[in-house]
Amino acid sequence: MTDSSVIAAANLARRATLAALLCATVLLGGCASSGSAASSPAPTTPRTTATDDRPAEATAPPAAFVPQTTTHQAPVAPLPKFVASPLPVVSTPLIPVTIDLTVPPDDLWQRIRNGFGMPDLHVPQVADRQSWYLNRPDMTRHIFERGRRYLYHIVDELEKRGMPTEIALLPMVESAFNPLALSSARAMGMWQFIPSTGKTYKLDQNWWVDERRDIIASTDAALDYLQTIYEMHGDWHLALASYNWGEHAVARAIAKNTAKGLPTDYASLTMPNETRYYVPKLQALKNIVAQPELFGIHLAPIPNQPYFETVMKSERMDVAIAARLAEIPLEEFIALNPAYHRPVMNSHQAGPLVLPVGKIGTFQANLERYAAQDIPLSNWQTHQMKRGDTLEKIAAQYGIGAAQLKQINGITPRVKVGQGFNLLVPRPGSSSGHNLLAHTLPQQQPEKTAVAKSTQGTKVQGTKKAVSGTKKAPVKPEVKATKTSVKPAPKKPVKPQAKKH
């Protein structure tokens, strides 16, 4: 082979190699573009691939580089198909929060959250009620603060019964956690029982006490009632509607929807506007308690331990003296023992005394000291009216206002007083704090009782008005004040036993 032929062959080989490289480049660009078009949806951000440095469009090689003769070239292996895929989205995986229910939380609010068990209600009224509470931050804060006394006991009772802890927030809806709340429909207490339902659930209502205001008795009755109406409907939202509107009213609404082939859940029933907003109020409070930081509310922690404990009273004593024996303010004593109408507590009326934790020992020690010093436990006595006596004259005789005398004895315009009528009056020379008692003892029920139903009752938050169309409850005659005869108090008390709640 001559030198010229060797050179020609070498040139031909170089041209073939260059052509093969150009062809591979074209094929690779075509595959990448077709793969990108096939992916859906196409990514909108530029991606870094192995071919980012190549030109955007491949151009045909110059004619001078195209081989003019056919040669036996080694076969070029086909390139693997390149399929473009979107870059993976990197995100932090959601790690479920683990709650160790075997270890009780330190904060009672967390214990309440752990016990939430009702399905959430998704209706527009929930947002409306959330806004209502959030736009009244001082009032909302005051309600939460007032509930600190009672929440532990309520939560404890709910857990014993296996009931959802959302119910612990229900007194916020009913009474703003005010155990002295009284409505024009005669609903009374923290749980707002009307008289008839209170009697059904064995809550005493007499001249001395009204257990609808008793913290322990009314809570027990309210949970019994809620369990009953839940078993009736099998739905907590309908049970709550029944607590507000009456279980029979809810049953009739369900029957109407069933007859029309309509859904029978809470949101689908036709009901009074007050009941329509009733469960959303509770759901709004649940949402706030569940995530207070989301709503810009600070819930001060509540120790997950009893606030109060009980001790049996072995004898009659004054409300003011009982508070003095426990060394607590009178207002605090009445907030924990709101069932008593009168300044004197009979030993056989209502339940045990309720005192803050740690005060039982103080109460018992002072009680023993009173006995040792022969100090009477009651500063009240009975006065029987004589011919010519008037309430104003008797009030002046005992150094007490006529209005206070009427309040202490439960005298309303319907009560006829006259000769032989027994009155509870302060013992001469006593220091019972009559003015303070007049402001702190529970007020009498409305003289002209409004409407009330035979069920739990229909009440409107705040004004507690009865829903129109309800029947008037029969008005019971006032109990005569002749039952107020007070016997001398025994001087040697028996040391009572304490119980925590």
C-alpha cells in the first residue's frame, strides 16, 4: 500500500468517527426531548441533567463532514432510552404525636384534651361562636378562671363513667361556670336544671337548700341525665340538643325528618335558633381549648389535682362561721357551697361541706377550739311575730334592713306574714356580717316565674329566656316560714371526716 493510500484511509476513518459522534449527539437530544414531553405534568423549574451543557437545538453536520462512500463501520450500540421524571418533593414527614395515657399529665387542660371523644361538628355556627368568644377576651378569660374550682371534679366524674371530656366545658355554655346562675325560666345552678328535672334526678329543693346549685349533687345529676338522653338517641350532638331543648322535642323533630325521608342528624333537624347555636358553642370552646395558641389565647395551667375536698357537718352552723372556721373568704365558701338559701346550715340539709384542699385540718382544729371555749356555732334565732308586728319594725329591732330580713327568710310578695309567723333573725349582740351575707347568699327565684318545660328546659345563654311557645309551669305556693324554727346549737361538736374530690 502506498503512502497516499494510507493517508486516504486514515482520513476516511476520521470522517466516519466524527459522523458517528454527531449522529449520537442528535439521537441523545431527541430522546431527552421526547421523554420530557411524555412526562405529565411538565416541571416548571429548570432541572440539572447530564446533557445541560449541550446546545438547545442540534443542527445537521456540514455537508463537508458527511461521508461520500459507504464503508464497513462497526455497528453502534443503541443508547438506552432516557425518560425524564420530576424531581422528588422533599418534605418533613408528619410524625404522629404519641400520648402516653398511662402517665397522668401535670396540666388538667391536657387531661381534658386527651379525653375528647365527640365527633367534631362542622357547621357555620361554630365559626360564629368562636368569633363571639374571641372578641370578648376578658369575659372568656374570666369564665375559664372561674371554672378552675370545679373542672377537676367534673373531669374525674366523666372519666369514671367513660364519658367524653368535652362535657366538662358544658357549664361554660350553660352558666359561665356560675353556680348561683338563675334564669327567668327558673333554671338554676351551674348545670341549669329547671325544677321538674331537678326533682326527677333527686335534687332537693326546699326552704333551706336547693341542690340544683350544689356542686357535687348537681354534677352527678347532670351526668346521669346526659347518659340517659345519649342512650335514647345514640348521638352526643342530639343528646346535647336534648339537654337544651328537651329530649321529647328532639324526638319529635327526628320523627318529622324520618317521615319526610330526610337525615336525622343534629345539623339536619329543624329546631329553635337557641338550640341551633347550642352545640356550636360547645364545639367553639372545644376548639379553643384544643389549640389555644392558634386563637391567641393563653390558658393558664390548672394543676391536675383536686381543688376541694369534703367533710361531713355533724351539726347546724352558720355559713359565715363555717367560712371563718376554715379561714377562707365568705365568697369562696359560698362558691363551693352555693346550695344554701339561708345563713344557717342544718346538719341534715344538703350534703357535706366543700372546702379547698388543705383547709379540712384548719376547719377541724378551729371547730374543736370553738367547742372548748363554748363559742356558739350559730348567731341566728327564731322570732315569732305578734299582733301589730311588721317586718320593718322587727328588722329595726334586730339591727338589720327590712330587705335583708325578707331575703334571709325567703319572703316574696306572695307570702302572707302576720301573727304567729316565725322569722329567722340575728341573735342580739352577734356579729354575723348581715350586710355581707345579704350580698353573697343566693337570691330568690323570680316572683313571676316565666315559662318552663317538663324536660330540662329551654334557656338562652346570658338572658336565659324561655323559648316562645313553651307551656307555663305551675307555680307552687311559697313554703311558710314557720319551718324556720331554730333550736339551740349543740356545744360539743363531733370531729367530722374528710374526703377529697
